Amino acid sequence: MQRLSSSAPLAGPAAALVVGIVLGDTWPTAVPWWGVLLTMMVITLLLYRWSGLQSVSILLAMAALGAVRSSSVRQQHEQVSWPDGKVRYEAVIASEVTEKPKTMGMDIILTDNGSRLKCYVTKDDRSRQLQIGDRLQLSSTISRNSDWHFGSFDYRRYLEVHGFTGQTFVWADDWQRLPDSWQGLSLWQRARLRFLCYRHTLLQRYRQMGADGDEYAVLAAMTLGDKSAMTQELRDVYAVSGASHVLALSGLHLGIIYMLLSLLVVRRRFRVVTQLLTVAAIWGFVLLVGLPASVVRSAVMISAYALVSLAGHRRMSLNALALAALCILLVNPDSLFDVGFQLSFAAMLAILLLLPLVDKQRIQRFLFDRPLLRWLWGLTTVSLAAQVGVAPLIAYYFGRFSTYFLLTNLIVIPAATAILCLALLALLLPATGVLLLQVTAWLNAALTLIASRLPLASIEGLRPSALQTAMVYVIIVSVYLIIIRYDKSV
């Protein structure tokens, strides 16, 4: 444990912040969190002569800071209220418009106060023509977020985590399109909307290449983070086969993009400039796909890696992961309750902690001149480590365990690399889009085969409680600590 804390000094503060966020969310008003924070800050200053006690005090202050941020956000959620009956308002569409059985679904931003709503408009020929960036005048009843639950999934918490303060249904005669204008939106909202509109343009390029159906849905999700075209059947195929992670933009995708950008700027003469330009391009992509927590986490880590690589360090570190957690949670403590955030961090944490247990020098010497075996070994160990990290959460939230996850990763990771590379090439040279669509179709076919033809592809009906899930992680951590306690090579 001492070796771990010395190699990752930010891990302690990040863990303390997480604990504080949970406490503040659980008891937002029962404890005067601001008073606790100020008290711990004063105590920290007074303990300057006792470094050990001061370190503990700093962790307690970080926990209090997390509680302050979380309780403040929780109180804001609880104070949200909307007028009774119909109200007239103007809004801008801020997402891809999704066709549902009877409605067209979209996210909207109210121009008078910047609130985000889930909006459903009666489906007809007019509403089918709506697209991101359109300005509308609507008349409808706005209600608070729904309290709908499914197993461990809390829809209201999901909406709150993603910034939605309400939802509304609009009849066909109760809306009209206004001349395009983003007046009333903040500068940040306009910037995000500008990037999302550009993403819409790129998605249309896929359509022009001939992408449709499942191929288009996978391309849109895997390369640009848009899942609006994913059908439930296709989601089930990827979930049962254990490939859902490839549809959610994360470290895998940003790592591939970083590698491609690094290959394009191989000149070592201006390393500082090229690394800064690469990091800027990475953050441009993060804005393009809508700033999901898993992508922001990866971008922070890659940024830290790019900077420390200038000093000769070539490995991702636990410290970079802790830095990413601190940045995201201080800005938006609600991110802690996002399933994607939890899965992303759990997978990366498991990889960083568990890989050194098997990445021994004698194994590396054996694999040094065997590139195929080295690739298979690396892919297998990373997949196993990530699965250890996310399996309890997947069982808790989704009630399943995908038994062929190793086979699936042997297929989806090379396919994802090829699809991202070909997508970039196809956007520059549309004629190569045929190959891109073919690779995507092969991927869908292979995963459909795994999900539907192989026996026991997924163990369903797993519904561990929150306490049981937590205890599984306690066991995993305990085993890990025992191993590093007696294995001096780690």
C-alpha cells in the first residue's frame, strides 16, 4: 500500500473526493458540509509541523470538498420546478433527432434559462425533417424527470447526471420552426452545439457513402459517439457477446486516434509543438462527440501521458487516472453516478493495477521476438484485467455476464482499429467507404454469430445488491493487496 501511495500521490485525494461525493449526495442537508470543509482547512494549516497528521487532514478536507460539491448539486436537482399546465417557450435542438414508434425524440435547450429537456414531438412529415441546431417555438407542459426504475437502473438519476432538468411531450400543432438562431444560449452551449452540428455533417457523409441500418448505427456509435440509430436488437447482440464497450467511446478509441495522429507527426525535431497539436486535436474530438465522461477521462489521461512523454516516460500511470477523476468530479460530481463513468474508470483502474502482476521481465524476454504471441498475450491480459474491473458492475446494472468476452475482444479490438482508421480515410477519400462498410458488416455478423449460435454466450438473471457488489470489490482489492504484499517484483 505504501508503494502504491508513493507512486500515485493523487490516488488518495481522488478516493477521498469520491467518498465525500457519496456522503454529500446521501445527506445533502443533514450535515453542514461547508462548515466541515472550513474546519478541515484550518486544521490542515495548523498541522504543518506534523506531516503525517496533515496528510490525513488533507484527505478529510478533500472528502469535505466532495460533499460540498455533491450536496450543492443534489439540492439544485431537488429545487427544480416547472409551472403547471402549458407554457410557451423557445428552444434549440441539441442532439440527433431519433425516430421512435409514435414520436420524434430529441434533447432541447431552452433559450431563456439554458435548461436541458428531453423532448418528444408527435411523429409526422414535419417533425421528421427536424435536425440538430433547429430553433423551435413550443407550447407544452413541462414535467420533472421521471422516477422510472428498471432493476438497478434509475432513470431519474440518469437524466440528472446528464444535465436534464425535465421532460415534455409536444403535440403536432403545438410547435413551429423559427429562423435559425442560437441567441439566448451561453458561449459554451453555442460552442458545444457548433461541434455537434459538425458531427451531424460527418454522419451525413456516412449516409452518402451508402451506410444504412446496422452498419450505419455501429459506425456512428464507434467513430462519432452517436447511438441514436442503434436498435434494441443490435444493442442486445453487442451486450450478449460482451462487445458493448466498443460502442461507447473510451480509452480504446482515443488511444487509436492518438496513435494515428502520432504517426502523422513523426518529426522529432518539434516534439513539443507536435505533442501540443496532437493533444489539441484529441480535445477537439472530445468536443465533437459531446463530452461523454469516459472520453473526457481518456483525454485527460492521454494529455498527461503526452506531457510526461516529453520527459521520457512511456507508460500510463495510476496518477494520471487519479488526475482525470479529480478533474471530472470537481467539475461535475454527478459524473460519479454515471454508469459509463464507473465502467470506464473501473476498467482502467483494473488494467493499471493488475497488469504489473503478470507483466514479468521473463515473460517479456520470451515474447520479445515473437510479435504474434506478444500481441495475443497483451490483448488477453488487458481483456482479463478489464473484465475483473467491470464484471461486478455489469452484473449489478445489467444482470449479465458475457462468457466469451476473450473471444469477442480478439475480434472487436482489431476490427475497431480498422474501422477507425478506415473511417478517417473514407472521410478524406469517400471511394474507400465500401471497405469501411464491409469491415463493419463483418464485425456485426461475427458478433451476431457469437451471441446467437454459441451456447451460454451470456449468463442472465444476475441481480446482486449494491452491498454484494461492493463486497465483491472488497474481495478483489484484498486479494490484490495480499499479492503485492508478498510479491516484491510488483
